Amino acid sequence: RKEVEQDPGPFNVPEGATVAFNCTYSNSASQSFFWYRQDCRKEPKLLMSVYSSGNEDGRFTAQLNRASQYISLLIRDSKLSDSATYLCVVSSYNFNKFYFGSGTKLNVKP
Amino acid sequence: DTEVTQTPKHLVMGMTNKKSLKCEQHMGHRAMYWYKQKAKKPPELMFVYSYEKLSINESVPSRFSPECPNSSLLNLHLHALQPEDSALYLCASSQEGTDTQYFGPGTRLTVL
């Protein structure tokens, strides 16, 4: 079983739409959770860390559900510039190791 | 400043060449990572250095040889690579094992 699983998509949405991605993780000891954004042929860039209390940054909201072992990312009012691959990343406390989901591709259309 | 730099940006090498990739960060991070990423796939961990010591080697072939000369620098020495080693090689750093990872822009490697 993979450590982190994501729906690869693609999610094709019109501008202005709200879109949500989920990601599940298998290790209940996981401590840190992140969403990264990766544009084509570029490096992953941190979008946001995910906390148990949830966090919001403008149009982006991330949630963590430890009981069900999943994290989510909600994007409101999608922009063309949001088109990218969104990577779910999970790390365990005891190791310098980060586990990546396969990424979810988002295409925002005019 | 959350910058990780990598050189070169692009590298083309033959299967008999020896080359090195370089990575540098000045954020005081004590963990540094090498990842390999193929097209349409997530980054795949290769090596982790923690406090300048190799802590994780994900069974990487010996034709890849990492080196951490000091806490700010990370090298990846390449020798006798295969065409299937062509990929984007990403360096990253983090403060501790569970803190945020910051990635460099990567070196796009082509092996002929």
C-alpha cells in the first residue's frame, strides 16, 4: 500500500469554480502535512502546511482529519494561474523522510 | 530567504562521463535531500543528509555518489550513468525532519 494516495485527475474546471482535492495517508504516526504546487518542468513550491485546526490562505483552505487519515485542499474562485499539479506530502516524526502523493493535476479553463 | 540554489540548470553527459551536481542553501537547515523526478511522476527520494551525515540511502545505484562538504553544500557525483537516469534532479532542505522542505529549481539531466 502506498504511503500517500491522491487522485491523479485531471480536474478540468472553469474559471471561478470551487475545486477540492483529497489525499489519504497510511501511517497514523505521520506528523507533518503539506500541499505543494508544481508547475510543468519546475520545482515543487510550498503552497501551505496543514494543521489539525485547519488553515486558510486567501482562496486556499487546507484541512487535516487525523481520525480518517486524510488531508484536503479547497480552492475557491479558481484562476487560470491555478493550473498546476498539486502534491500532497506527509512526513513522519522519527525520520527525515517525506512521502509524496502522485499529484493531482488541475486545469482551469477560461 | 528560503532559497535553495542548484547548478547547473541543464546537463548533457555521455555514459562514460563524470560530472557533479551542486546544491547550496544558506537558511541554516540541517537536513538536505536529493530527489529524482521523471516526467509526470512525483519526486523520488534518493538520499538524505542530516547534520552533514548520510542518514538515508534509498538503495540508489553506486553510479550516484552524494557528498556533503559542509552544512550549506550538497553535491551529487555522477559516473557511468545510463540513459534511463535522465530526469530532473531536485535538491531540498529543511530545518528538522518534519519541518517544511524547500526545493531548488533542479538540474535537468540528459544522458546520451
